Amino acid sequence: MNCPICGKAATEGYRPFCSRRCSDVDLGRWLTGAYVLPGPEMEDDLPESFDGQTSDGESPDGEVPDASRPKRPQ
């Protein structure tokens, strides 16, 4: 089995990699999002019903919403 990063022979201690360096390179790619599975495009990460407030009525920054401010249309 060859190392998927550099192509050298894999070693028992770092299988499927040949060294700690190649193992760390692979981990870095995972952590930075370089490995992405294709899928459908996402339009929005938040549900349509999300109005920016927590369940206790406060916004994420801790402010209580002003009743005089107009709400976002839903």
C-alpha cells in the first residue's frame, strides 16, 4: 500500500501513510475543508423560521429586541 499523500510505501505505525508528516498533512486538509463531498447546493444555513433570537427572546449578542423595531417578513 502506498501513502496517499506522497506515494511512498506506507509504514505500520502510520498506515495508510508513510510518516507522521504525511499524516499531519492529511489532517490539515480535513481541518481546512479541502476534502469536500459533492452534494446539492445549500441556499441558506438557517431555517426559514429563524429570526435571530434565542428561545428566551434575546438575540445571540444578548440584546433584548426592541418592540418598536419592525420584524422581518416571514
